[in-house]
Amino acid sequence: MKRNRIVKNKKEQAVIARARIEILYDLALDSLKKKDFILTKNSIIMMKKISKKNKISLKKYNWFFCKKCLVPYDADTTKYSTNRHTKTLNILCGNCGYTRKKPLNKV
Ligand SMILES: [Zn+2]
């Protein structure tokens, strides 16, 4: 059986991919509110897959979830701290214990 390709244009495909990522992000937020963590994780995995395939950066959503275990940062389990020497914001994931550093802008 031959698969029908609806989208031929690559530009069009990128637009659809972006829309899908936005929908998945909304779904992840919604399921996070309902405390359905499996659905949240699955939607983040799908977001990553789509972004890889279509070469779309997830920079907008980069600080929404942990890079290592793909679980969104939760206010209850995640610990935030600042380092004055390195001028970074350290984010400790409550799920896997991985620390990420975000540089702080100079004031
Ligand atoms: Zn983690």
C-alpha cells in the first residue's frame, strides 16, 4: 500500500510541525495540571521527535522541562538557587537530581 503524502512543500511541513508542537505543549501543560505525568512526558517526547525531524528549535520551551529525564519542572520538587560567583541560576530537577545552569543577564 502506498502512503498518500498530503504535504509536498517543506515550508508547509514546518508550519504544521510548529503547530503540532504548540498543541503538544498545551496538552503537556493541561495534563500537568491534572497530574497525569505519563501523558506529559509522552507529549514532551513527541515534541522532541517533531523538532528533530523538522529541524525546529525548542528554545522557547527549553526551560519548561528537564533535559535528562524529560519531566517538566514542578514548583514543589524543583529547587532553584543562584550562584554569585558563576552568575548562574541553578535548577535542580526533583525527579532525577540533574542540575542545569542558566546564565543570568547582567543588571
Ligand atoms: Zn530530571
